[in-house]
Amino acid sequence: MVKLNSAEEMEMIGKIRLTKDKFPIAFNNKVEELLEEGVCNTKEEAEKIVNDIIFELEIYYEKGHGLFAVECEAVESGTIYSPYSRDMCEDYC
């Protein structure tokens, strides 16, 4: 079972930008998401927005399975599941 870190104990591994060249799959998925949700009207507009987003990632290790990262905002505002065991991560409280 993975326990989420509190804001004071966050283990941030860094900030990244999605680019077409370095992360083409993730970049295109984020562009498609913006278009599907109606945030943007054109692919060009969505690509510009994605180019400007800075993602902050927090790292976790699930014993017996491995390492994974989650967007910091998602940890604070959502329910996180392990990508390995599919168990819901335990709140830090």
C-alpha cells in the first residue's frame, strides 16, 4: 500500500514541459484533451497552451512493485491509484 506524502513531506522530482520532440505521445494526449474538453478550438491553440504548461511531478515507490510519478496537483486534489497494484493510495493523514 502506498501512502501519499503530505505537502510538507512532498518528494518532488522536478518540473517538466511536454514537447512534441521529447514526449510526443504525452504531448499529443494533452493537446487532444484540451480539444475534447472545449478548452481550445484549434490544434494550434492547444499546442501553444501545452508548450507553456509546467508540470510538477511527485515521486512514489511501491514496495515490491516499483517507482511512479504523479502530478503534484493531482495528489492534492484527487484520488490516486497505484499503476502497479491498482490499489488506492492511502491519504497522508
